[in-house]
Amino acid sequence: MNFLNYQFWFNPGPGLMTSTTERLLIGEIAIFFIVAILCFIFKKKKSFYQLLWAKLFGFFLSNALIGAALLFINQELVLFLSARAWFAVWWIGMIIWIIFIINYAKKLPEKKIQYAKEKEYKKYLP
């Protein structure tokens, strides 16, 4: 199995991707760009979830650009930068980043209730 082989991940010149892998990566990058555009539209609307949309926009746009750069580097066969380990680092970074966004999203209902209570309290203050 190649995935468990050190040479598979850290080969400085791994060669071109297979056509299936390349199409999947292009599809992922396209989906990230589309979702980033949608998040951009939603973050412009004034709502309680505006910061969440901004965080998601940053996540999807950044990862689309990183993926496009990795795809370009792989197509140009740049030594060291086309190693497959960079894709693993990218995916691990995406997982960690999305965990932080999910933790923020989990706290939003509490913040919304607290904001409503605070707004109700401040309504009576001069």
C-alpha cells in the first residue's frame, strides 16, 4: 500500500497526478470557490451570523487558493513543493481550521440568547 510508504509522501518529484485525482482536486477547488462566493454574499447581510459567514468565507477562499496553488505546482513538476506531503499538510490544516469554526458555531445560540437578554435589559436604560 503506497499510502504507508515514506517515499510516497516525501518524494520531491512524484510526477503528475492521475487524471481522476486531478479532476477530483479541480472539482474540490471549484466547489470551494462557489461556497466562498455564497459566504461572501451572506456575510454582507446584517445578521447575528455575519461573523460566522465571514469565517467561512475566509476558510473556503483561502483553501481554494491554496488548492489551486498546489495543483499548479504539481502540474509544473516543481521539485520539493510538488511532494504529496504538502497535500496532507493542507488537509490537516483544513480539518483543524474547520474544528475552530464549528466550535464557534456551537457557541452562537448561547450568545444569541445572551444578546437578546442584554438588549431587553438595555431597553429600559436611558
